Amino acid sequence: MRALLQRVSSAAVDVGAERVGEIGQGLLVLLGVFPDDTEADAERLADRTLGLRIFPDEHKPMNRSVIDVLGGVLVVSQFTLAADTRKGRRPGFSGAAPPAQAEALYEAYLAALRKQAPSLRIESGRFGADMAVSLVNDGPVTLLLEQPMP
């Protein structure tokens, strides 16, 4: 699994004219799933996402987690994170998990976030939909997490 995290002041995702997810301060997570990924990977990645200390406090610019700041988490499925761009000019996506597996693990990741941080607002896009994502990147801070770790 691969999660591209962006620390945001706000983020939202729309499907057509419908707003399906929105948060204020927190994390926008673009989530890519690979064929060898498991539910255990989803749970571990959720733990790493929630515990990552990338929010400022009075002492350091990156000292608090999204839980510490009571931020939100907006998760958007992003199969293009599995793109192979080593050859030619057109990315290949054969390394992405099949849709049924990817959706199940996307849902497992969301469930793990909700279980581990029940007091946070956890929002999501709509799996497989054509989505418009808007965000205000705070910092900017953008980090890539992979599970299992390479």
C-alpha cells in the first residue's frame, strides 16, 4: 500500500455536483493498493498515518500528530500511485490491485482509521468514481508512506 499524505488547512472531494467528503485542518490521504497488500498492511498504515508527527506545536514545526490536533482525515482512492513510468511516455497500471481487492483494502484502511481514532472526522471519496479533489496544502507538507516498508 502506498499513501501520499498532505497536511492541509482544508480539503474536499466532489463527485459531479455532490460533495462526498470534506475536512478542515488535517490530512488528505491519496491511497494506492497493490496486489500483495493485506488487511494487516491497511491496519499498520492507518496506525502510521494517525501517529505521524507533522503538525506544529509551540516548540517544533513537526511535533504533533493528526490525533493531537484533533484534525480530520480525508481518504481518496488513487490507483495511479501504482503507475509504472519507467518505459515510454504512457504510464502502465498493471501493478495496481484489481478493483475488487483494492476497494476491500481501501475500506479496511478507512475502518482501521475510524477504529483507531474514533474522535476524529474520517471522510472519504467514492471508490472508482471520477472525483474532483480540492485542497489547501499547509506548509506545504507532502509525505509518502509505504506499507510494507521498502
